[in-house]
Amino acid sequence: MITAAFQLAFCMVVFTVIERLSPAASPHKWWRRPLFIDICGWLVLPIAVSTGISAAVLLSDSLKTWLLVAGHDPFSHMRTWMGSLPMSIQSALAFIFMDFSSYWIHRAYHRFQFLWSFHVFHHTSEHLDWLSTLRLHPVSQMFNTALMALVLLLAGFSVQSVIVSNIVIGLAAVVAHANVRWTFGPLGQLFVSPVFHQFHHAHPDKSEIETATNFGAVLSIWDKIFGTAARPNVAPPARFGVNQAIGSNLWSMLLYPLRIFSRARVQRRLDD
């Protein structure tokens, strides 16, 4: 948590300057917000990610042992081959897998109501900037991290390559959420720029659950390949957030998925 606090202080200095030099369509001061919620995110989310990776390590070790005792391990040859690769190659491959998986997981969070009840927490930011990056539900973030890390570890990737990939994706996310007019020029065809991601966070006109564009985390090519990329020839969105009210304080927002789950159970009983 001390490291996260130093990172937060560093970003406060750097992005205060950057966002003043090139603000997006709706310039604002990043501290004019529910500041407590976002600072908690910056301090808690690294713990959630670390917990997810640790859980994946324990589970993968248990599964490897079980497969060894069972005498049938379909991943043994792949792990041997992957373990022989240099760390740089492992990290690059792990990053591509995680970024590709993040794209589809992100789409799922916008497709299914129960998953959206976790992800809507992130979209409640009415002022998109670097500080809103980690306004994420810690439970869903821990699960996402554990799932992707488990697949990678079972395939023979090292823990170090998983950590490096998470760091790269995390740093890119901070830049993508910055309140700036950066498009990355020609590189925007490959990477998610702040302007590209701002359209993902645009306030929905109708649907509360479906923002149908720009799901990429670091690479924008997945959106282009699968037809979800959109960047109209207009200024960045002037308004962010959702119509959906999920609570007025941190605890009510974190417990929102539980309320949705309970409500769905009651409705099923009434239907029966």
C-alpha cells in the first residue's frame, strides 16, 4: 500500500501538468469529484490484483500436482517449451494474451446484467481523467486477474511475465483515461489513445448496460478486427457517466452487485 501511495503522489504531480497542457473537451480539476472513492481505488486495487495473482499461483500449483498424480498432464510439453523461452518473449506473449482476453472480458461485462453490476462502478465517473482509472470493483478485478493468470501459469508462463504484463496494462490504462486530447496519430491505429477510450465512457443516450464501442485495454486492433471500434469525426464526449444510480457512498456502490443478485432471486421466486 505504501508503494501505491507513492505512485498516486507521482501521478498527481505528472498528470496535473499534462492535463493542464492539453485538456480534453471538458477540462476540469481532477480533485473535484468523490475524491475518497477514487483514492481508495488507487490504494486497494493493487492489493486485489496481487491477491488474484497469488490465488492463481496456488491453484495452478495444486492443479499441476493433481495432473502429475493422475499421470496425465496435457500441458507438460507446452510448459517445458514455454519455460525455455527468454523472459522478454514470455512477457510479450503474456501481454498479448492478457490484452486479447481483457477485450472479451470487457465486452462480457457490458453484455450480462450481473457482470455489469460490477463494472458500472467504473462508469460512474462523471469526470474522466487519470484518477478515475482505478475506480474498479476489487472483487471483479481480483477475479479477472486470477482467471487470466491461471491460464498463463498452467501454460508454463512464469509469474514474473504475468506481473510484467499486468504492470504494462495498468500503466497504459492510466494514460488512456487521462483528460487529454491525444489521439496518438498513426499509432492510434494500434494503441488505445485517450480520445479513443473517451468514447467508451461517453454518457449513454438510452442503454444503461451497453456501450458498444472501444473495449480495448492497450491495443485498439481488437476493436477494429471484431467491429467494435468507433471514433466519430467529432470532439471528445462532453459528458461521461451513467444514468443508473448505484449508491451515494463507497459501501453502497461496492455492495451494488449483491443488491442486484438479491433482487434477481426475489424476482425468480415471484415468477415461479
